[in-house]
Amino acid sequence: MQYENAKDILPASLLAEVQKYAEGKAIYIPKRSKREGWGEASGYREKLNKRNSAILNRYSTGASIMELAEEFFLSPETIKKIVYGKKVMLPEYSPSVHSAGQYSNAGLGEEWVRIFLASLGVEMPDAERYFLSELVRMPLRLIDDDAEEAVDPDEADSREVPLIILFEERVFHVICQVQYLSMLRREKKNAHHAFIFARKEEYEYYLKNFGKQFQR
């Protein structure tokens, strides 16, 4: 490393200040910290990466280029660049708590719920009206649905999957899993994994009154 005389590169006032602390000494001045990349400070790059991951995931589960272009308001050419370009590691989808946890940890819980509900022929709640929680463990006593009816063994799915819950008018309901909830209660389960859709105007009430009762 080549040394330079501080007198030749520093303003006189700054040199005088440095001399108070290191007169006659050779000092190393480190480079400034690495400049943040485009979109990192604002969080936009992270948001973009999550969107692209969602597009790749939807494409891998059967969505067409045109369907994705319409859903994400992008041109078909842009969608092609995303799905045919450099691949990213996505959680593997399966109808299980483990898979749901991986998606939730990756910030893609909404994608897991979307795929799961689509497999049941159920529409996703309107994103303009609801916030979706991360994957939590929810006390079953909080769910208001009457799910004590007899369980048909041919109807009830024994796989351990999260419950999909709707919170509105200060009441929790399962969206479609009445038989599964009934089975959990008959097995004397106190709590179970769940994704919760909370109506936006009730979200603060939901967090204040119930948030601390849920565990990851």
C-alpha cells in the first residue's frame, strides 16, 4: 500500500484536527461502508424478489404465462423473463404443516394458502379487505364454528394441515374445514396451526385481544 502525505490531500483545518490525535503517526483510513444496492434501503428489492418468487411458484403449479401476466399486471414478455430466467430456491409445496411453515418463514404464506384453497375449490379471501397472519398455533376454543357433528371417515382428511381461519365481526370461523376441525376437537386437541385472515378494520382489535394467545 502506498502512503501519501496528509498535508497534500487534506484541507488545512482537517489536518490540524487530525494532528491533535495522531501527529507524526502513520494511520490507515478505511473505505466507507459498501453502498447499498438498488432498492435495498427502501425495501423494494425484497418486495420484488418475493413477487418474482410468487410468480415462479404459481408457474410451477400450473398457471400459464397469460394468467400470470393478468394477475400480476405484467407483460407476457416480462413473465417469460422471470419464469425462464435464473431460478430461485422455493419451498416445496405439500398440503402439510411443515410445508406451510417453510412458506411462512420465507414470507410466502399467502402463496401456500392460495394453492391449498385452490386444491379444495375455494376462493382466496379478498386481499383488499383482509390481512393474513403468519403461521401460528391457535387455541381451538376461540373458533366459534359448531364442528361437533359426526365425522365421516371418508370425508375427513387425516393429514396434518393448517386451519384457514377468517376473523370478522370479532368472531373466528374456519373458511371450509368444518370436518377437519371436528376431528381435531374429537382428538382433544387444544391448539392447532393456522393462518388467520383478519378484516383490516378489525386488525388492531385482533392484535390487541388475541395476538399474545398465538404462538409460532
